[in-house]
Amino acid sequence: MQKILQNGSIGKNIQRIRKAKGMTQDDVVRELQLCGRGISIAHFGHIEQGRKNIRDIDLVLLHKIFQVNYEEFFAGIELKR
């Protein structure tokens, strides 16, 4: 598994998507655990806050849980040259 380094923007987008889907952090963590990914609510909260990096498998599972395009996770993130 690879980590995706984030500056908080991916986490904010995850939080925005989660809330738009009417889900709590507990709901998402439960779904992740049902998919075989052991993650705590605290760890998930840190991902949303941008304090922890997200693993590639977590992003794939969130894509499945939220049923959104991957682009939604990267909305508003611009490349700096």
C-alpha cells in the first residue's frame, strides 16, 4: 500500500463528500471495516483534518463507498509550478 501525501485538501474533500452523502465518520469507518480495512474513527478523523496521509487502498474503498468519481477527491487542488 502506498500513502498519498496530502496538504489537507483531500481530507476536506472527503469530509465534504461524506457530509453530502449524509454519513457520519462512524458510518464510513464501519463500511471500511466491512470491506476488510481496519481503521479507527480517530485515524479517519485525522485523514479528514489533513493530519494523516491517506493510503491508496483507502481512497479506492472510499470511491466504492461514496460512489463518486475519483476527481471529487481532488476537487480544487491545483498544481503549483
